[in-house]
Amino acid sequence: MDVALVPGGPPANKCGKVGKHVKKKFPILSWLPKYNLDCAVSDVIAGVTVGLTVIPQGIAYALVAGLEPQYGLYSAFMGCFAYCFFGSCKDITIGPTAIMSLMTGAVFKGGSLALYGKYYAVLLSFFSGIIILIFGILQLGFLID
């Protein structure tokens, strides 16, 4: 039972353990209530700047991987979209990199696999995401450190 420490004041423990755990897993729940117009203007400027960089970069990395340009566009913005809900660090770059593109392109570079390259690329990214999700659930982040 939550009882206010000061008459008329809010209860001392509003969130509880479940609320703290949910806020830890979804950081957007912590900063979104404090979001204001100044932050929105700054975020729009940052979004346009990053978008002007990431969009051509994503298209180029898709071509390096041997994929059609639209796969680069998907990889450029979908990671950022998911990260705004689950991410906890504001100073991180999410999206395709040269190493990922080269390694993905090397998987299906020659022979009969080249015909199904785009399907293998999607499958490769899906399984990579599943592995990262399992690492997160099992709290195996110390292996990376």
C-alpha cells in the first residue's frame, strides 16, 4: 500500500519494481515526458544533418554489398527508428557500415548464391538481430566489453 509521506503529497514509491524495469528497457519513457519545443528544434536540425549524411551513405553501402539501393535506405533509417525506443545512448551512430557491407556482399558473391543474394542479406540481418536479442535477454553484454 502506497502512503504519502507528507499529507496531500504523492506516494513515495510511485513506479515500483515493474515500472523501473520497464523504464530501463524502454528509455523513451524516461525522457519523453520531459521533452519540450527546444529539444524538438534541436532534434529536427540534427535529424536533417544526419539524414543528409546517412541516406547517400546507406545507398552506397548497399551497392558495395551487391544489393539494390533501397536496401541501403531501409538499413539507414530502420535502425534509427528502433533505437529511439530501445536505445540508451544519445551519442551513437546506428546504420550500415563499410565492414558490414563488405562481409554481407562476400557471403553471396559468386555462383548460384548471387541469384538469391537479397534474400540471404535479409536473412543474415534477421539472424544477427535474433542473436543480439538473445544476448540482451541473457545480459551477455560483458562479453563485448
